[in-house]
Amino acid sequence: MEKAVPILPAEDLAIARVFYLEGLGFHVTFEATEDGHSGLLGIARGGLEITLDSPMRGHGREACVALHVDDVDRYYQEWVSKVVVQRGPKDEDWGARTFDLLDPSGNTLFVMGPVTGT
């Protein structure tokens, strides 16, 4: 199976670990770090996969990744009490239901899925 896995910059892997694991329910798939604060951290939740890279020099900052999910409102309800959500769910004119949040390094997580009629 072919797939693309986004690599997001992280200021500090320890802070990113708490946000993604405790806040969003991801788990670690791999980790390459000597000090817990810099290096690479692979995370996953179901079919969602992300690699976090600190300090990721030479690449863009404040990245954006779209997370395609089956039920936007379920993710929103789970995450809104654990992390700061930038914008709550809304139905887009182009046919998707979306919300977004920022991770501790300023990366946007754009959550999108089908319009459910809620």
C-alpha cells in the first residue's frame, strides 16, 4: 500500500508528545531521539500517521496537514476538552465538514470529513 505521511516541524518533541498522545490520542510508532526534545517522533491513530521532526532546519515552518476522518463531530467532541480548537465544526460550501486546531509548534491540523447533516 502506498501512502504519504506528513512531516511536521516541532519545537520540542517532549511538548509535541504530550499534545499528540495525551491530547489527541495518537500512539508512538517510532522514536529517534537522544535527549527527548530533538529528533524524530512517528505517531499514528487509526489510519492517520504523522512524523514530527525537531528542529527540522531548512524546511518550512507553521505547516498545515489535513486529517481526513469519518466523523468530524466525534473528533471535535473528543478533542475540544483536551486541546485548544481554533474553529469549531462547520459545513463548507465545497462539500466537507471541517474544524481546525494548532499544535504547540504552530502547525495547523485541518480536520475534514463528510457533511453529516448535524
